[in-house]
Amino acid sequence: MTVRVKGGKKFTRTINFFKKQSNWLSILSKASTNVAGAIRDDAEKRVYTKFKKRKGKLGKSIKSRVYKRGNNVYLSLTSDHPAAGIMEYGGPSAMPSAPSKTH
């Protein structure tokens, strides 16, 4: 089967560009970087659909990270807030109990 395309050399160069794995890693890394902020914002919004927003520290602690390792591109969300670990893994709270209003 033969396919004829106007500007065939440009078409061939484009196909050859996308065949290279290193180009795909670069493309996927750039795409992940472009959407990382929106994904982080969505995660913050979802946190506050389940929990009351008091000071907003939990939402602000969520960070997005894009990195390459080997032949893979990773996009991850992390948080160093104590409540994030409790939400993900469950279990007793590492945070002290809040004082009651009778104290």
C-alpha cells in the first residue's frame, strides 16, 4: 500500500520524530508538567468536599511533582501535612486531641 501526502518529507520527518523514545519522554514530561497544577488544584478541592476547611493548611501542603525515571514519566501529588497520612493510611491520629469547649 502506498500513501501519497502533499509535503511528504515533512510528514516522514514528523513520523520519525515520534518514533524516537527520547522524544516521547520529553513530550510526556512536558504534558505532565502542563496539567500538574490543575491536578493539584483538583486534589485540594476534593479534600475539602470531605473535610471542613479551617485554616487551609492541608490543601496548601499538597504539591505536584513530575519526574522521569528510566523509560517512565511520573506525576505525583505529595503532602507533608499530618492529616494527609491519616487520610491515606487510616489509623489513630498522630495529632493531639483538640481541647473541648468546657476547658
